[in-house]
Amino acid sequence: MSEEIREDIKLIEDHTSQEYKYGFVTDIEEDEFPKGLNEDIIRKISAKKNEPEWMTEWRLKAYRHWLTIKEPNWAKIHHEKIDYQNLRYYAAPKKKPELESLDQVDPELLATFEKLGIPLEEQKILSGVAVDAVFDSVSVATTFKSTLAEKGIIFCSISEAIREHSELVKKYMGSVVPQTDNYFAALNSAVFSDGSFVYIPKGVRCPMELSTYFRINAMDTGQFERTLIIAEDDSYVSYLEGCTAPMRDTNQLHAAIVELVAHENAEIKYSTVQNWFPGDKQGKGGIYNFVTKRGICKGNNSKISWTQVETGSSITWKYPSCILQGDNSVGEFYSVAVTNNYQQADTGTKMIHLGKNTKSTIISKGISAGRSNNSYRGLVKVGKNASNARNFSQCDSMLMGDQCGAHTFPYLEIDNSSATVEHEATTSKVGEDQIFYLNQRGISTEDAVNMIVNGFCKEVFNNLPMEFAVEAQKLLAISLEGSVG
Amino acid sequence: MIKIKNLHANVEGTEILKGIDLEVNPGEIHAIMGPNGSGKSTLANVLAGHESYEVTEGEIIFENKNIVEMAPDERAREGLFLAFQYPIEIPGVSNSVFLKTAINEIRKHKGEEEISAKDFLALIREKAEVLGMDSSLISRSVNQGFSGGEKKRNEILQLLTLNPKLAILDETDSGLDIDALKIVAHGVNKFKNDNNAVILVTHYQRLLDYIIPDFVHVLYKGKIVKSGDKNLALELEERGYDWIIKEQPQAV
Amino acid sequence: MNKENNIKDWYLENFNQFNKVVSDDIFKSLRKEASAKFENSDFPTKKDEEWKYTSISPILNHEFTPSPLFMGDKEVLPIIDKYLIKDLEVHLLVFVNGIFNKELSKIGEVENGIIIDNLYNLSKNNPEFISEHLSTKNDTNNSFNFLNNVFTYDGFVVYIPKNKVIEKPIHVLNIASNINKPLVQPRNIVIAEANTEANIITEYVGTEKSEYFTNILTDISVDENSHITFFKLQNESNAAYHIDKTEIIQKASSVFNHFSLSFGSRIARNDINTKLDGENIETHLYGLYLGNEEQHIDHHTFIDHAKPNCMSNELYKGILDDKAHGVFSGKILVNQIAQKTNAFQSNKSVLLSDEASIDAKPQLEIYADDVKCSHGATVGKLDEQAYFYIRSRGVSAESARSMLIRAFIDDVVSEIKIDQLKEKVSDTIFEHLHREKF
């Protein structure tokens, strides 16, 4: 009970800065490539990162496939055509030799991360979160590395992993999201510049939350990071991802890939608080967030759990998915997606049941305000051999104002008669009666709305690590401020 | 405490209250009775400031302030409490977060300090005990999954913890069995003292066996058509409302 | 692609033939226009989002002959007794291979102004009426719809002028024969003016194992304050193909009930689109699909809430056995001005065999904020514990199963308010469940 009280009303206060507060630009010397995309650029990226030959070839293969396919158009989103030749595919803070310790990091950069509230300096980290920070395209620092190494855990940038743990990367990269998977995945596979790599050895429970913060800084730059997490038998890891970008009035592209592999009895918990710049009130600028996230429960009794809080980006296109291959494996998806002003979100999940006795849960909460459109799109597929598969999906939408849209597009494809699949969806507005009830107890309308919205999202917030849950609730309050009069 | 003068109010353009006059002083309990559709619940909601009701004429003077233009949350902070006829369910919002926010809003308004978690818990425990409630309900969502009786008891728990100046109970007795009714009445009697006041809106006399009113008013077609003491309620119980209605010149 | 072009050519050749056989009539220009559209259109493929779960290529493998082309052929009149609804007085219209049969039909007396007739007859006797009401709005989107228009010839027409009520239900019986591999293309029209009432029962049947293709277009207009109930019993031969598109437009304060009860055909695709174009409208869509063997039964419904204060309610239930495949796609659109909309949708399916499958796609697309909308979809098997419980009381496996299935679909069947029809539907369900198998 006291925990209930601890989570508390503090969350509702303190949201006076309603504008996007991460919208500053860091004045830092960048090492940039010219705009445009061709095989040369890809070779240059690969060379820049001292990659082995096989990696360069892998990238080129992806690029060549990308040239043959078209941008998908089935999502409920609209945007001007992206000119892929007018983007810069590599930008990195300059003077970045091998970093031995944080002392060598550009102080300007450290100041940026401090502004973002990222406890980069180890001594400041009381919460026990190990952080990998990706600034524009490259990873700038990974904390707690040595502590983790003692347990055999590898937590480093993907570039480093390609060099230092080549065999692991070779084995797993592209095994969950192939280079040819989709348009944005192919693009990422060709040009990805950095990202995080996590390896948890057999029987190890990662003692702390691992975390990556992504930040786009440079102008006209696409960010293409790539994350790969491997959990060996009987291991456990919880991973957090946060992101911000400066306010610019042109759109920036973010096309990331996340791959998770859970072996027998392993569990991976992946949490995201996505707060890319959503564009201004008139819908100008903002990040195009086209992300492919997928995990495979390879071993029996494995579990993958996605939790996401999406408040940023002008367009979000992402479907964190689980392939439930191992028998008795479990997939979970908990999502809060908030759209305001002219934001568009088309997000959901795919649960692919292949093993026996597999189980999946989908809880999706969409909140639309302003002139935004918020769609849930989710697939539950039960294969022929997936006997006794179980799925439960609950998709609720809340509308604030009469200029926005809330949509639900579930796909249920069931090929096995022993499956039990349940899908429920509701759409409602913030109830006037609820607001009046709270008003009558002395609570202002603004606070009442926050309270109701947080209550609406509670099932999802409960799945976030504590500090993230607090941050998520604040973000929600900020992004919805002024939506109900 | 509260002085209602010539109060007229509309719902969606139809006049429901047609000139109510009522004065309630500290230490008093007033019962407002009347047949269905007479405007009882409308009166309760208008006093609390529900936006669906439009006050077209008259004044509501609460603690020397005209509150007609005041927002519902401001009225609540001033010390006006409405126990709802149909308490609303708010999924995901726990009773504790809800009540603690409410207490602190009211305290802030009075210039007092916020309540500490420890004191808050103690307060809830104490009040829940009065109502024979399990204090574990504090971690449940507001009214969600509560039975009708639990919801009503929860309203009284809020009354006791927020300790307002004026409590308006809108049909709090409806849907309660006799045991629950006694508990609710016990709670209201605990609340009552010489400095506060209660308005009971009720259809039945039953509740008045346990909460003894100082005054009883009969509301009919948006007006108070008869006032008396507790004996009037007994008479209504025995004879129904027809005889009063017949006394009315405009009655059909 | 080749197959498709070949079959298109086949139908276009038939159209030339048709023009020689059928004398000039008011449909001439409509047909011509449609043939051009048909020529330039493509049959839907699984790449089309709306057809991703239904492959129509088996239909393109057959050369069906538009039925007006062999009208003159001597044919034994089918025996219709077994299709009639016991103890129910109706206005009976019988179509054989899509063409009205006067001998078999029996239309009773109706009030002045009411029309219960067939399209061909009306085009001759009352061409003004047909020109006015045969809208072209139903010629939209796909090749099948164009194909229907290319051979516009017959269908049933019901017209109810203001303030009239058709007391007896109308029973429209469509029988397909098993010779000539006919292409049967009814073009149906229902016009209910303000304050009217009617019950219309359409039924599609075919003799066992016969191969034919029914391709229907139906327009239903329900004006202010009218109450129309429309049933479709689809009991085609298991080798037949069935495509049906029904467009409904409703005006203020009207009530429309639609029942799609599907038992037959090899591949069936139903599109039921309704537009709620007024306030205080009530719409109920009920569906039942029972599939066996290799049947493929697809229902696509679309409810367009265009105005405020309306209610729609949709309940579809399916039972799939053997290798049967079910598809349900239900879309609810609530436009920005359609405040205070209440829209509910439920789709439940039971898979009885390991090889049966279902694809469900319930969709909500909502642009108004003051609404209550929900949808639910479930897929599962029969309750094993209940099954065991019933059997433990001495009931045979087959009866126990049948009992549970009937219980599962009861909430659809019980909405049929005409008792005699309910009886008939129950019998059909029984026959379907107890077909020779195991």
C-alpha cells in the first residue's frame, strides 16, 4: 500500500514547461559525410568504423536489396516523400579517438547529456543503471563496463562489438530482422552507424538495468542505430532505451533496428521511452520514427517483454514483435502512445505463435489529442503447429478533442483449432462525469485529466522500471497539456 | 452556512429549478424530499457546480460568497461536499492517490501544509474503521468493481477524510440494505458537529430514522412547496406525496 | 495474369453474344459502359488489403455462362417445396438461374403503390421507375461488380411508398441449376420510403455438387423512420462460388436489421456496406457462418457513421470444421461530426478441426471524440469441460457437440423474430451439423 502512495501525486505536479524541453542544439564540432547514399558512402561508413570485410559486404547486400524495393504505404500515416539522397548518413562528434574514460569525452557533450538528465558519470549513478549513450550516430560512452565484464556480460557499442566480438555479431545480426525484411530495415542494414550490443552469458542475471540514450543533434542527418541483445540459456536482462532530438523545422529520419534473441529459459525485458521532437504546434518539423523491433523466443520457456511509452516523433511507425518459437515461450507488449497537435502514430505489435503452449499478452493504450491520428495495428498469428496457443489483447483508445482520430486495426490469423485468442478494444473520451467527480473533491481540471489519463495507462506504467515510470508520467502530462479546457 | 435565494436552473433549455429558497445554518441537518422528477438531484448538482446545469437566476451564498460562478473544484476547496447518487468509476486511479490529492488541494487552499504519507494512512485507517471498511480498498481504483453499497460507503469515507463544512448527500440511501444504511448513517452522525451542516436529499423517510433532520422540505416541480420538522417526513411516509401535491394550486 | 485475361475475354465474348440475343432495352448503355470498365479493371488479388485472406483464382479457372444466354433451353422446373418456409405466408418470388420464374412465384395482393416485382419485367412495364432508381453507385471498385453490370438483366425489386407497410414477408428464392455452369447475376433493389416497414428474406440455393457462380449486387435504401429487416440465407451447392455486395443507405431514425446466414458454397465473399446518413439511426448486422470441408467463407462489413447520435451493433459468429476457412473483416468508421455514436462489434469463431482456420480483422476508425465504440474478437474451441459434462450424462459425442454449437450461435439465431424462419434456419443448421461425415 505504501508503495501506492509513494508513486504519488508528485507525478502530476511540475509540468510547467509545456514546450518540448529537449529541443536545444549542442554546439559541437561534427565529423559529417556529404549528403546522399551510394555504395561509396557505405564503404566509407564501414571503413570509418574499421569494420571487417564481411560487414562491409553485408551492408552492401542490404543496400542492393533496398534499391529494388519500395517504401511501404499501408500504414495510416501521411508525409511528404522522403528524399533519401538529401540526407546525411553519417555524423559524429569530432575528435573521438578511443575513449578510455569519461574524462576524455568532450565536456560539451557531457553537458548535453546532463541537460537530458542522463547520469553519465559513474559516480553520479546511484540508481545502478549502466548507460550507453549514442550521440547522432556514434556511441560516446558506456558506463559500468568493468563491473559488467566481471560477470561475463558484454555491454558496448555495436561498432565495438563488430570489432571485438565479431563471431557473436556475425552469428546473430540479421537473424531476427533480415537485411531484406522491409524497406527501412534494409536501409538501416546498409548504413547503420552505431547502437548497442548486449550479451548475457548462460545462467547470468544482469545485476542492473542496462540503458541507452539516443540523441540526434546534427542537421539533415538520419539516425540509423542498431541494437542487438542476446540472452543465453537461463539468463535475464532488463534494457531501457530513451531518446531526444533538438527542435528543427525540417523533418529528420530515424530508422532503427532492434533484435532480441532469448534462448532457453531466458528473459529479456525491453523498455522504451520515446520522446523524439514531435514537431511544433503547426506540425512543422519533427522526427520520422520508422523502426523495426523484433525479438525471437528461440528456446523453450523463454520470454520477451516490450514496454513502450511513445510521446514524441511527428510520425511513428513501429511494431515491436515477438516470434514465439520455443515451446512455452511468452511474449508481451505493453504500450502507451500519445499523439497531440499534428503527430501521427501507427504502432502496435506482432505476436507470431509457432511453438506449443505459447502465450502472448497485448495491452495497448492510445491517447489522441489536437489534430493527431493514433492507430493501433497488431497481428496475432497462430501457426498450424502452435497447439494450445493463448493470446489476450486489450486495445483502448482515448480521445481528447474532436479534431483527432483513434483507430484500431487488429489482424487475427488463426490456423490451429486449440488456440484461444481474445481481442478487445474500446474507444472513449475523457469522461466529463469523471472530471466533475474529481473537481467536486477539490481537484483542478488539469490535474483531474492527468489523473484519469495516468489511470488509463496504469497497466503499462506498472511494467516500466520505477524511474522510467515517473519520467513517462511527466512526459504524458507535458505532451497533453492544454488538451482539455 | 448556505443561503439559496430564488434559484432557477435549466438543463438543456428546460427549467428544472423554479425558484428555490433555502437557508441552512451551522449545526443543522436539512432533509429535502420529493417525488421522482421533482428536481432534488438537480439541486444537489447545481450546488456542486455541475456544468450541464445552467443557473439562470438567483444566488447561492456559501460562507458569505456567491458561488454561482465558481468552478466545482473551487467550491469543493471552500468546503462544499457532494456525496454522489451514482459514484463514478475511475479505472487505474487508486483511492489513495485520489484522496491524498484532494486532501492536499484543500489544505493548500487553507494555507496548510501537505499531509505526510504516514498521517494520511493513519487518517484513512481511522475513518475506514468507523465505516467498518477494510483499509485495503485504498489501493483499489476509485469505485471500480465496488458493489453499490461499497460505493456509497466510499463516498462517506471521503466525507469523513475531507471533513467539509457542508455535506450534500444525494440519495445516499438508495440501493442500500438496512445494515449498510445503518453504517452510512453512523458515518454521517460521526461527521456532524455544531460547526458544519448536512443536506440530505432523499426519496424515502427510512434514512431519517437514523439521521434525525432538524428540518424537512418537500420539493415539487422545482420549488419547495412545504417545510416542517422531522414529523413531516413521517407523515409523507404514511400518506405519500399526493396530499401535498393536491394542496398545490397549480397541480394537475 | 494470363488466366485472368483469358477469362475476361471469355466474358467479353459472351457479352457480344448476349447483345445479339437480348433485344434493346433501357440497360443497353449501362451494360456497354460497364463492359469497358470491366475490360480495364483487374480482378482483386491477395495483394489487395481487402482481399488478402481470400483467393478468388478458383473462380477464374471456370468458364461460366451468363444465364440469359441459355434462357430458351427447355428445362425441367425445379421442385421448390423443400425450400418454402413452413406455415409462413409470404410473397414468393422465384428466380431460376437468376431469371424470374412466373409459374413458380406467388405474389399476393398488396396496397396500392407498393411494388414487388422483378427487374426485367419492370424495365419493360415501368422503365421510368427503373431509370430513376437503378443507381450506378453500386458499380464501384472491383471487376465482379462490373461483371454484374455488364449483364444487367434481372433481379428482384421492392418499392414501398411513404407510410406503407408490407405485412407479409417477401421470400425471394434463387435456385441455380446444375447444367450449363451458369453465371447467375441478380441485380436487386429495395427502396423503402419514409415510415415504411417490410421483412425481406432472400435465399440462394443450388443442387448438390453443381458448379455455378452467383454474383450479386443489391442496393437497399431505408428512408426516414422506416423499419426494414433483410435476411440472406446462403445455402449454395458446395461446388458453387458466391460473391455478394450489398450497399445500404439509411436515413434519420430508421432501423435496419441485416442477417447473413452462410452455409453453402465453395468460396463465398460477402460485402455488406452500410451508411448511417441521418441521426438516431439503429443498425444491426448479424452473421452466422458454418463451414465444412474446403469451404471458404468471407464476410466484410463496413459501417459508416456519417451523422451523430446513431447506434450500430454487429454480431458475427462462425463454426469452422474440416479444412474450412473463415474470414471476418469488420470496419467501423465514425466521422468527425458523428458525435454520440455508439458502435459495438463482436466476432466469435470456433474451430472444430485442426485444419480449420480463421482470419479476423475487426477495425475501428474513429474521428469523433464523444463516442462509445468497442469491438471484440475471439477464436477458440468448444468448451471441453462442458462437452465432457454433457457426455458424462449419457449424451453421445455428436449430440453433445451439436448442443454446444447451438448454444454458441444461439444469440444470433434468437434475433430472428419470424418464428417460422427461425425454425427453418435451425433445421438448416441441424442438417449442416449432421451431414454425413466421420
